[in-house]
Amino acid sequence: MSRCFSLTQRRKGAKKDTFYYFLWLDVFMFKNLFDFPQLNSKIWLLAFGRLLSQVGTGFTLFYAPIFFVNEVGLSATSVGIALGSASISGVLGRFLAGSLADSPVWGRKKTLLISAAVSALADVFLALTFDFPTLVFGNLLMGFGIGLYWPATEAMVADLTTDSQRNEAFAICRLSDSLGLGIGVVLGGILIATSTNYRLLFAIDGISFIAFFAVIYFFIVETFTSVISPHTSAQGWLIAFQDKRLMVYVLANILFTTYIAQIQSTLPLYFKNFVSNNGFSPTIISALFTYHIILATLLQLPIARWLNSFSRINALKFSLLSWGIGFIFVFMTGFLQFYPLVWAIIALGILAIATISYTPSASSLVVEIAPVSLRGIYIAINSQCWAIGYLIGPPLGGWALDQSGEFAHNFWLFCTLSIGIGIFILSYLQRLLNISTNN
């Protein structure tokens, strides 16, 4: 009897311990979701401006490929090429932004204002697109505007933070991006479901860039402080390109940005045209990507804080493994004939974790490598990886979807295998960073 009583007590104790464990876990997650870090007020203003801009982007991000293929009548390959053309002008925009952001005459703020104006003009052409040349021109303008945007805004975040704050500050800005995208995707889905007017999405995107211009102009002050540098702008670019650590990192970063391009340009069309039972409807696709963005928003800050306990390289390796697992579930969504929606939900959940574990860690790593006087240039080179990734990703994905159904399914397995290349590159980069630190 005593043994039975003792066993019962132990079981009650175990249940009690389990209860307190999950209670602690809930409190921890709640605290990490809502206990925002103490940051410069300018970071919050910048984050709000980015949210407004991303609301408009969310209207078009996942619906543009569907619209131009299924409504305008262009092939998936030509749409992929047009979307990828934005990266060509984006390269020019990023080179220019790196020099402008580090210039006492221009600085971060003026560069952001030019970016918003060019992006708004690009939406005018995209809203009026009826053929391939107009689509390419609109994307070239949009790519140039985005190219100007990223180096300036990332440099501004770096200016306003210390090393210990930087990962969470970048996470807050990415959280604003995700929240804005989520709002835009939801509203865009509602608009498409009620009016099927895809062109209106681009008009709303243009208005959001105008709103972003207003926030920057009236509420954001210049953060660039002139640093005496022994180098001209051309010498600064040369120093950056000769930094072996940065160049090795660029190789890995191109892989990450190519993956993100697949989510935004290839995956919506894959869900629409290659999933069993005639594909997912636009409403379901909207709901799936809304869930993806909301999950990324909720987990952005907790994941960033958790990854603070690891090195930047290990955080990026964790992201790569998450990408690989996510792509496997994307393959299962289209290849398996049962419960495709379940596999899609799992896939987009894992891919959300992959994305949010990558973005703050990558930005923080580049800032750590960069000399203060060349911060804008180093961040511009980091941003070039996005241009190259989007130059490779949409055409590659569009070409894969124009092949047989079997090839389209296996494309995601090829993406999974490619993470081995990324892990090898990151391991080599870790060796270079250790050598640099020891010296």
C-alpha cells in the first residue's frame, strides 16, 4: 500500500512539474513576444515607415506571378525573366546607394527618399502592364528603387544601435516588414476575392510608397555622422571587394536570397498549378501566405533572442537546415496525392522559421565585419546578394515550372540538396573569422 501511495505521489509530482514547466514556457514565450527591447526612438519610427511600405508590397508580392501568367497571358518563364530583371537595375541601385549613404552630401535619408519616389513610379507602369516590354520596364524601375532602399535603411539601423542591441533592432525592423506584408496579403486577398481587379493592387502599392516617403521626409532625421576616412569612395569599394571574409559570405548569402525568391515568385504559382485537384484557389493561397507571414511576425523576436546565444555562423547554419526541411515538405505538397493543404501548412511554417533566423543574423554579421567608415558600402554589397538571388531565383523557378510536372516537383528536392553547399561555405567563413579574430 505504501509503495502504491508513493508511486501515486510521484506521479502527481511529475504532473505538477510538467504543469509548471509548460506554465513557465508559456510565460517565456509571452514575455519574448511582448517585452520589446529598449531602442532609440528613431528605430521605432523607421520600423513604422517600413511597415507602411511593406503593406503595399504585400498587395502584389504573391499575386503578381499569378496575375501576369493567368490574366495577362504571359508564360511562366517570361514572367520569371521579367521579375528577375529587377535585379539588374537593383545591382546599379545598390552600388549607387552604398556610395550615397556614406556621403556627407547625401546620407541615408535622401537616399531613402529617392528610393520611395522611384518605387512609386514603377507601380504606375506595372499597373498599366499589358505586354512583356512594359512588365520588364516596370520591374527595372522597381528594382532600382529597392536597390537604393536596402543599403540606406540597414545602415540607418546600424547607426542607431550598439553591438548588443543590433540583432534585436534588425529583428524589430524585420518584424515590421513581416507585419506590413501580412496586412497587405490579407487585404490583397480580400480585394481579389471581391473584385478580381489585380491592377488595383499595384496602385495601392504605389500609394504605400508615397506614404513611406512622407514618413521619412517629416519624421526621420539623418543618422549619418561624417567619419574621417582616409579612403575615397572608389577605394572603399576596392577595400570591400578585397575583404575575403565578405566575399565568402556573399557566396552563402546569394544562396539564402535565391531561396527567398523561390517563396515569393515560384511557390505561389506552384501551389496554383501543380498541386492535385486543380491546385489551390487564390483564397487558399492568400490564407497560406498570410499564415506564413503572421507566424514569421510572431516568432521574429523570440527567435532573434534565442539565436543571440549562438554565433552568427551557427545561426545561419540553423537557417539553412530549416530551409532544407521546408523544401522537402513543399515537395510533399505537390507530389503526394493526399492532404496537400496539411503539407503546405507545415512547409510554410518551417520556411517562416528559416527566413526569420536568417535575416537579422546576416545583417548583424556584415555590420560586425565592416569598418565604421565603410558601413554603407559593406551593407550595399550585402544587399547586392538580394539582387543576384532575385536575378537567379525567379527565372530558375519559372523555367522549372514550365517543364513537366515531375520536374517541377523534383525542383524542390534539388533546392534541399543545395543546402550542403551553403553549410560548407559557412564553415569556411567561420575559419576565416577565427583567423581574423586571433590576429
